[in-house]
Amino acid sequence: MTLSLYNSLTKQKEEFTPIHDHEVSLYACGPTVYHYAHIGNLRTYVFEDILRRALRFNGYKVKHVMNITDVGHLTDDADDGEDKMEKGSQREGKTAWEIAEFYTDAFKHDIALLDILEPSIWAKATDHIDEQIVLVQTLLDKGFAYQTNEGIYFDTTKVKDYGKLVDLHKQELQAGARVDLGEKKNPHDFALWKFTKEEESRQMEWDAFFKKGFPGWHVECSAMSMKYLGDHFDIHCGGIDHKPVHHTNEIAQTEAATGKKPWVNVWMHGEWLIVDEGKMSKSTGDFITLQTLVEKGYDPLAYRYYLLQAHYRKQINFSFEALDAAAQGLKKLRQHVNKLTPSTNVDPHIRELFNNAINDDLNTPEALAILWTAIKEGSIDLNMLVEFDKVLGLHLHQPEKDIGISEDIQTLVDARAQARTDKNWADSDKLRDEIFAKGYIVEDTADGQKVFAK
């Protein structure tokens, strides 16, 4: 099988060849844990999960690193505005550290409900401050960075191919024309390390460069990916919104520090999920969470199925009508699947078609169409279906059986059911998290609560 992936850097589909035989190094930009992930954010993680599953399907061992941004991400995604963690702290009257822990747990709960595989390594920004300081110092020593009263900035004019990911050389800016430079030398220069202002009171700051300060958002991903994957690895993923600023700056600072090009062989980006022709925004509070869908009675995997019906590089417009159709489609698919049995009378051509679809830049809509056709024609058996579902992650084969939960888990499940009857959502969420911590996932469906082992 030949796996082809679209490379955002070269802007074309390419046959994937790993740096090391049978092993793939994969870095994915994780959440900024100042609020719940919304369903648009989660679309990116579903796409990355399909990628990881497809790599395993092709026989590769995958080392998957995902960061947790718990410091340094400012509200405008660049160098201005308030730190998002401090903003979350003010919003909820909790410490920034408590905010980070709560929303990290919430994110992990969401991806479990969507059957997204956890990364091999979770890398939290605040656990890697030393590595970030070393990277900033390296850039200073090599002449790629300079210090101002505000912080330490990367000098983008020192990199000839700066912005190659998004062709920034075609979008030249005149200094001061559209950008408030402050003490920056050039419009595109970005903060590697920000100094705490005298009037600021920060909860997350460190002593470095003879002042108190905190890292910029971009530097964390470079430092942590190099720590765990080295200074040359296979694939870097993220949402389409990361291309013009975050990923562009990651490339510049890392290749400047190491002197090696390319830093990453393949860059992959998932497109927007939009609602009423606009993107969801956590900063304005205008967003839908996975828990919103769950409380409305949707199986979280119906949302995953909805996403897989579109290619990851195409925008899709979310509506509850479309989600209703996906939920019905998934229900019917499972009903067909549960009638399947192992058989020797299958069409091996179906496996080839499915493999080709997945290996054509993760073409999940085509893969689902092939699966539906095979089921209707009776040319697939249960064993082949289970094999395909290792890529799709839809729990397609769900025979009714007792999962054998213990009495204490059942007590928690019953208590949660009562809390939901009483519309005590706070207790319901607390009990859900307690059940999750004990190794089980509770899904709220139209037929009531369903419990699955993690």
C-alpha cells in the first residue's frame, strides 16, 4: 500500500516516506486550556486521529506528541493582548493553574468520547520552561533574536525564506503601514519571550534573561517537539488557522536554531468547521461544545461520523439538521453491521478499495461510501468490518452485552441519572468525571445513559 498525504508546505499530495523505516514521528498542536474545546477545535483532533490510525493501518509504529498550552498564548494569537490563561482565571475566579488542570481534564474527556487515541506523550508547556529558555538563548547567541523593553523578539529579516508555508513573500508589509511595531524592528517579528510589565500581576512567570517573564506561544512547540522527536521529524499537524502565524513562526525559529532544513517533512492542516458562514470563537463565548451535543441526546460518535463524511481539507458548515442525519446514518450502519458474521465469502477487492481511499490523503467520505456499498451488496464480513473500523473509530460493532460494571460504578451511574432528572447539571458533570476517572465513559443517548469501558 502507498500512502499519499497533502503537504501544506509543498502544496501538493506526496507519497509518504518516513525518515526511519516503520516508524513515524508526529507532532500535533494541542489545546490552549483556558476554556472548553469547541466542536470546531475537535474537528482538527478527529482528523489527526484518522491520520494516526491510517499510519498504523499501513504498518507504521507512531510516536505521537501533543502539547498542552497552559501559558504564553495571547488573545490575538500573536504578541498583543492578554494571556488566555490569565483571562480564564479572571473569568472564573480560579488560579491559572486550576484553570489549566480543569480544562485539560475536560479536553481529555472530550477526546475519549470521540474515540480519539491519546498521544504517546502529553507535553505541557509549563513543564518545559527550561527547554524554551535554552532555545531562546540559542537564537540570541546565533544573532536571530534581539531584546527590547517588552521582551525578546525573533528577527524575521534574518531568515530568507520566512513565511514559506503561506507565501508571505507575496504579501510584503511596509513597516508601520498596517502594523503597530512598538519596539519591534520589523512587522513580522514575533515574541520568543515576553517580560512581565511593571503594572502586571501574573500568576505564571519565571526568572530568565535577568527579568521576570513568560514564553511566547510559538516557542513552546518548537522546544517540546525537538525534545521528544529530534530536530528533524516526519509530520506536524494543526488547524488551518495555525498556518499564517503559529506554524510559520515555529518553522523560522527552529530552522534558525538548528541550521537544518527541513525541520519537518510534511505539514498537514485541517479546515474550518463553520456555523452560519462564520467560525466559532471561544474569546466571544460563541461556540458549541461536545457536552452541548451530549446534553441534547446525541451520541458523540455521531459527530465523529458527521465529520468523516467530509474531507479534512474541506470546510463544512455545521447544523443540527446535518447532525441529525449523521446520527441516523450511524444508527442504520450499526444495525446492518450487527447482522454481519465472520465469513469466507467476501470480496477481497473491497479491502483494496477501502485501503486506496484511506491512503488517498485520508479520503474518509470515499471510504464510508465503499463500506456502505459493500454492506448493501453483502460483500463484506464482520472480520473485515472490524479491521476497517480500526481506522474509522466509530464503534460500529456494538453487540448488546453486559459490560460487567461493578456495583460502585452502577451506583454512580444511577446517581448521575437522578441528577439529570433533577436538572442538576453541576452534579451530573461531577459524577460523569468521577465515572471517567474510574475507567468508564458515560454517553447520554435518546435511550438513556450508556456506559462503556475506556
